[in-house]
Amino acid sequence: MTERIEVVLSDIDGTQIIPGQKLPSPQVQAAARGLRKNNVSLLEVTSRSHVLVRELVVPLDLQNNLATLDGGATVAHTDSGDIVWSRWLSAEHTKAVVAGIGRLCTSIYYDTDSRRRSPSEVAAAVESGDISSTPSVFAIFGVERGSDIIATLGSLAGIRHTPVMGYNNSDTLRCIQVVCAGVDKQSGIEEMLRHGNLIDRRKLAIGDGMNDIALFAAAGDNGVRVAMGNAPDELKDLADWVAPPVEEYGFAVAMERYGLSI
């Protein structure tokens, strides 16, 4: 008999949420609540901060759950935002990243306030020294800037970055997330599972982006890996099954396929 899946590790944007929308569809919300009824833990694994995850707590019935946030740099409670583990960029690393690639970006930010500012304003704020340790730096840029950004980040010590990823279904924009060296979704998940006493539980990992390769690795040898239909081929090649795209509620279809939310 196949070992029962007890934990779902899920990306959010492009997996649960259709680009351009703020919340998961009713189909996905119902599937998430079904997981709870079947005693399956839904753990969010995302590049988002807690501020941006908090709005999902009620519709997805995630009260009192742990989540891996900031691309793996933070593990926190979904309801309160209380941090149980973190490994953040130092102020010096944040300054070096913004100074290095800020001029190449259409948007670059490290917290809620900087998200509202232009790249030049963010650079000025960092240069002034008015910054402390930050979870990560998220950058959005034109597709033609990707190689320059990768080259610049490669010259900086003490950091790690995701692969270049698509941004919001755009043909012209790409994005990247910069975290502390040694941090990615897998390392954050491992800390989350340890704090939640879930290390030995069988897991299903589901995602849609290149940074979800690390999420797949965290599923373990006996885990299940599901790529969304809108995922890049590199992720699909690593998957046990490819779900329909997010616009066709692939998350909900996957939960039903594996008997988790019936």
C-alpha cells in the first residue's frame, strides 16, 4: 500500500493564484480547506513576505500553520507572523546588491516600504545607511538585462540568487530574488519541517517556477513532485506529474488526483 501523503508544500503565485489576481480561485480555496478536513498540512513556500501571505490565511484555512517565506529566508506562523527561524541578508549585503543591480532594474525592493519606491529612491535609501538586516532583495527587470544582472550578482560574495524567472506572464519582464548564501526554498522548508515536527511525513511538492526546483528537492526520496502546466520545461522534467495550468485550477486538480481533498 502506498504511504499516505500528509504534507503539501505549495508555491503560491502561479500555482494557487492566477497572475493579476489577489486571491486563489474558489476551486483552489475549496481544495485547500479539503486538505485540512483530511488532516493534510498545507504549508506555503513562497518568495512573498508575511505581509503578502497574511491575506491568504482565512480563505485557505491556514490559521496556526507555519510557512516558508522570503524565498527560504524566513519561517514564520501564517496568522501572527511570529518568526521561528530566519537567515537574512546583512545591511552590507543588501546595500551591495542594490548598488550593483538597481540601475538595471525597473523595480527593486527589500521590504513593503521600498516596494513603493523607484530603483533610484531605493538606492538612495540604502546608500544613506537607513537600513538593517533584510530578508531578501527582489528585482524586476527587462529581459535584455538578465545576463548583466547575473554577471553582477556573481561578483558579490555572501549572497545567493534564484534563477531568472518569468514575471507575471510578461514577455518582456523577468525577476530574480537575492538571499543570503546557503538559503533557498529547500533550506527554509527543512527548518519549517523541523520546527513543525513534520520531517518524517510523506510530502507532495507543487510549484510553477525555476525556484521550485529547490521545493521539489525538499519533498524527499519518497515524496511526490507536481509541476503546474504553466511551469517551465526544466521543472516539468523533474515532476512525477504535470497538472493543468493555474488558469485551469491545476492545484485543485492535483489535490483531487492524489486523493487529498475529496
